[in-house]
Amino acid sequence: EDYLNCFRYGCPPHGGLGMGLARVLMVMLGLDSIREATFLFRGPNRLTP
């Protein structure tokens, strides 16, 4: 529960380029949104798998 509460106010700072498989697919396929390339999109309103 504490883990989920920290994400209610935004994501903690993190580093990295953010180039995952979904982003590579998005660029290769010319998609407009990362949601179209992701199998299970995890947005701010989705807290359970």
C-alpha cells in the first residue's frame, strides 16, 4: 500500500533514456501513441495488474 501511495503524487525522479521495446516498436511502425505499441498499458488510473 505504501508503494502505491507514493505514485499518487507523481513518479519519483529516475534516470535513463526510456528506450524500451515498446518505444522502438512505436518508431519502427510509425505509431502516434505508445499505448498502441504496448501490450498492457499502465496508466495513472490503473493500479492493479
